[in-house]
Amino acid sequence: MDGSRLMRNNRSGENGIIPPRSERVFQKHNYWYYTTREGVEIGPFDNSEAARKGAVEFVDFVLNAEPAVLEALSRYSSRAA
């Protein structure tokens, strides 16, 4: 596989080889959740579509958050994990 193909499939803003990705959405006890990069489970949601939408909204929030908010999230996730 050539490097140009790997670069083409990167997400916006990513450079280089595509990092491993895993499914963030999963079902547990008849409800749906998603996990953050830090391993924090967010939910419950009634269905997988709602959990996926929640994950997208969370990523959008993080990308647009002020540094102080990101620092607070980081502190929380390190305690929750």
C-alpha cells in the first residue's frame, strides 16, 4: 500500500499514516454508549444512531472548546478512567 493512499484517508487536519481507529459506539445492558479517546464511557443512549450523534457532537465540542475547558475535561477523564 503506498503512502499517498494512506494520506488520502486521513481525517481533516491529520498528517501522516492513519492511526488505528476503533468503534467508539457499543451496547451495554440494552443501552448504547460511546467512549472518548481517554476511555470514558458516555451514555446511555436509546439507540446506536443517538450514540454516534453524541460522539460527533462531543468531538465538535472539544475541537471548539476554550483551553480551560479542555484542561477541566482532561482532569476529569484522568480521574474517571
